[in-house]
Amino acid sequence: MNIHVAGENALIVYVGDQVSPEVTQNILHLCQQLRPYVGRELIDLVPSYASVLVIFDPLKIDHLAVRKWIRFAYESHFNSHSDDQRRLVRLPVYYAGPDLQRVAEHKSLSSDEVVERHSSQSYQVYAIGFAPGFAYLGELDESLVMPRLDTPRKRVPKGAVAIADRQTAVYPKQSPGGWNLIGYCPIPMFEPEEQPPMPVQSGDLVQFYAIDEQTFFDMGGELPKGEIA
């Protein structure tokens, strides 16, 4: 673990130099230990793939004290012997995305095989970013690894389930995007009026499961109207 100054009111903690489930778990534990202090001396915690940005109130606490907190919180993880407490969140997917067939042909698979491989494993939530509710999930099976689109779409519909490189995600709202769209999820990924506003958080495990079109509509899903640009 390395701690660096990120500003007069922030430290950035590098927990590892590569993305892995173990690094994500260490980040999750560090945030869990520090979270009770947010709203007091700490202003916010921003976890990412291999780091955590710790923002604090410099009128209440200084860099040195926050460093001590961080080291104590981090080391307590290795002095405990708790079991894996990651949540498993299951998300339904109607696999009818506009890129499903192209992905299947590119990988010399059938569409059903793409669906089976995408839904047969769980994915770690590595980070939340790009847009509120956009969770970066990994790592995708090697047989489904796809490059991003050469030209991003201007409007990816809300709920689109996508893959790119070794990651998969659900678009929480309509936005530009360059990932390959293979399906649609009817579960809202960001509702600011709800508590919690997201069904997943960093450190969770996510597993997708296939549903048919009628079930998708019964669960409140909406398909995009017209061709996706």
C-alpha cells in the first residue's frame, strides 16, 4: 500500500498495481473501516480499480492523522480472519442487444453460447464511474473479449447490457457509449430518490441471468424505439 498527497484536503491510497478481486476486497475493507468517519472528519471516499481517494476536512484533521487512520484500517484487515462477505446481486437480462449476433460471429460462437458464457459466471464490481450507477464489472471470460466500437454510439439506451475488453456493464441511463450491446436489463441501476440509489456497490459480485421478452416487460423493462444510433 502506498499513500500519496492528492491535494490539501485529500490523500490517494494505492492498494495494488493491478486489477484483481483481492485488491478490490482490500479496497472495500478499507472503505468499510473509514466510512463511519465520513460526515465528521472525512468528506468522501472514492474507490476505484486499485486505489481509494480519501477526501477530508483540513479544518478538522490533517494529512498525518488521516495517514495513521488509513494504515490502521488497512492493517486490521490482515489481522482479522473474517469470511468472504461479498454480496451476490443477480440481475435479469433479456439478451436481444443489437450487437449480440455480431459478437457471436466474431467469436465463432452461437448467440446462445454467448448468452450462456456471459451468464454462467459472477463478476466483481471493480469501480463505479463514467455516469452515476455505471458499474465496471470484471472479468469477462476470455472467449467473449471484444474490442470497443471504432465509433461510439451517440445514444446507448438505458438498461443496455454491454461488453468491452474484459469488462461488462449495464448502462444506467441513455448516454454515448462504445461498448458492444448484447442485451437489456429491466432493473434500474440508479435511482437517486431511493436508498440505496444503486442495486450494486464496489466489492459486490454480480451474476446475470437470462429472461424472455415477456418477463422483461413484466419487470418494467422498456426496449428502445427504432434503430440505435
